Amino acid sequence: MFTAAGEFSYSDVVTATVAAGEPFTMGLFPNPATEVLTVRTGNRKGNATITITDATGIILLTVPVTADHTNISLQHIPAGSYLLRYTDDRHTETTRFSRQ
């Protein structure tokens, strides 16, 4: 780096350590779904929600997650492709699914 007087010097070396997070897994089935979509989550942390959006980003459904398996009724969602986003205090995961 250069000082205000225009002299060159090296800056101090800073070390950052990032602790490896706990593994997180999410699965959903069946895909494509018809009536009910089951979302399985592992290693859930804190307040968790599942949000389903359409291709334009409009939120169609938000569901609280209180267990390792969450069954979501799709009766009010028309056939098509959607994004499912899982969020908790430590993880955010997004995946696609289809409704027939």
C-alpha cells in the first residue's frame, strides 16, 4: 500500500478462519407432486419457514416448519413449476418442484 507521503509499504497480514457449518440436507417428494408435497429437512435451526413462489416471484404460500417432515397441501396451487425456499436461522435452500 502507499502512505500519504507516497511511500510504499506492505500492510499487515490478517487471517480469517471460517468454521465449517453443520451439514444441512433438504429433500422433497414426490416431484412432480399432485395433492401433497412432503419436505424433509435435517439439522433444522431455530425459526424455520417454507415459502412457495411462482416463476415471477409472487409468494403463494408460507408454512412454518416445526418437525423434520412437513406436509404441504397443494390444493390451492394450480399445475405448473414453482420454487420452494426453506429458511431458518442458519440455512437458506431453494429448489424447484412441479405441481401436476
